[in-house]
Amino acid sequence: MPHAIQTRETGGPEVLKWTLIGASEPRSGQVRLREPAALNDTSCNMERRLRRTPGQVVAVAFAASALAFGSCAFAAGGASPDVSAALAAAVADSSRPPSDTTRDAERKPQQTLAFSGVKPGDQVGDYVADSGYFTRLFSSVVGSRGHVYAVEPTAFFRFKRIPAAVTELQGYAVAHPNVTVTTAEVLEGLRFPEKLDLFWISRNYHDLHDKFMGPVDTAAFNKAVYKALKPGGLYVVLDHAAAPGAPADVTETLHRIEASTVRREVEAAGFKLDSESSILANPADPRKASVFDETIRGHTDQFILKFRKPK
């Protein structure tokens, strides 16, 4: 398949960012560049505006050279073919334990990961990682150039399954140096040794409102997440949906939360809503039963909100 360089930022080669994408015929405003010797017989569509200044011509040449050597940089736009391949490989990894793979049908990991925006080389915070369902997937996707910081708040150790789950994840980290497992108090667990590209919390944001967690000062929590992310970094919240107008204690009684509540709290910290997904939505869920009720367990209506820290 021919490829194109879809530019995101232009200037000199030191600031150029691009995404490798599939290319069809040039669209309006594009030109076809074909240099078999320089691009290993790769066809590219380039925006004409890149040729308006000498510095931008250099940037195009630099990008072409990078492609010739088989390398590319991923911008924060849609997933490139290489990212999609990394996501597919992570889900298909034969070393994933049955306890993970048997949950794939309900969790739709490849679609969920694609929506999250994770990519090779990312630094990821996986908060309330438990036994590491998503930690293992993130570890595979980010690869040796990235790192996953799996955090288990100490408040969760009151649940019998958590010590064994964390021990299991720590064993995984021994064999995977791109994973660090931390147990800490709620806000202490938000201190990372480097800025993150992605902060992820799945099915546990609602717990921040519960008594066993403190409850947590959600304003302080979200501000700490904001501080932990790079400019442009992503904050993704996946949780069980509560019915509109549900009482505040629905987080305790049904282990659910309204998406509007999450949005209000997260945006108050300075984040901007990037997008939301209905990948895990289930309109048939009346949202009146606990998520652990056997009539709905594994099939709850869930939302995913993706927020971005402004650059």
C-alpha cells in the first residue's frame, strides 16, 4: 500500500511531526511525490503548503528520509497502521492469561485501546490496576520505549482478592521491565517519575466518592492527574453508567456514576473533553441494579470519556 505523510506540525526537521497513513489518490491541495530511490518505492501525498518556505522544504526532505529508513513519529491524531498493528498484537498475545482473555468479549480491548489513544513509546499510568488486565495490554503496546506505571491504592487491600491480584501483577513486572507496580495512598499514587502521555482509570472512578476511599477529594485527585500529564496528554475514564438523576450514593449502592458527574469534576481541573465512546454502551441495562448483580454483571451500560490536557 502506498503511504502518505500527514503533517501535524511544520517547521524545521527538529519540530516536524507526522503520521504514517495509507494514501489513495491525492486530494485537493495535495501533490503526489514519488521517489523510488529515496523512499524505497513509497508513494507519498504531500500538502502543497509545505513547499512555501525553504525551512518547510527541508522538513519534507527530512520526513522523506525518515521513511526511507523505515522510521516514523506518531502524532496525536488517529491511529496509524503501525499503532493498529500494535493494538491487535497486544490483544492476540498468546501469553495473556485465561483470566484476561475470557473477559475480552465484554471488555472489547482492541476497540477500547484504540479509543484511548495509547501508542508505542507512551508513558502510561494505569490507576487501580488490580491484577493487570489493562496493564499487560498497555505494556505490549508501548513496548520497550514506553513504560506503564500500575498503581493500586492501599484502600483496595480491604478486598480479599486484591493482595493476590497485586502479587500476580508484580510477578508480571519482574519479566517485563517496562512495567512498575506501586501500592500507595490515593494521592501519593499519582506521583510518577516522568510526565505521562496517558492516565487511565477503568471502572473505578466512582470509587473515589466512596467511604472506603476516604472519600477522596476529587478536585485534588483530578488536579494531581493534570499535573502528572504532559501538555496534550490524555485522561481516560471508563465506568459503569448510573441513571440520570441518580442519588449521590449510587457510587456506594450500585457502584455506578453518571458520565455528567465525571465530566463536571474532570473539566473543573482544567481538562477539555476530547471525545466520548459508546463502545461499551448497553441501552438494555436499566441501570437500577448493582454492577455485581448476576442479572447484569458483565453487561452493564458503560461510558468512556477521553479528556485532554491543553498544550
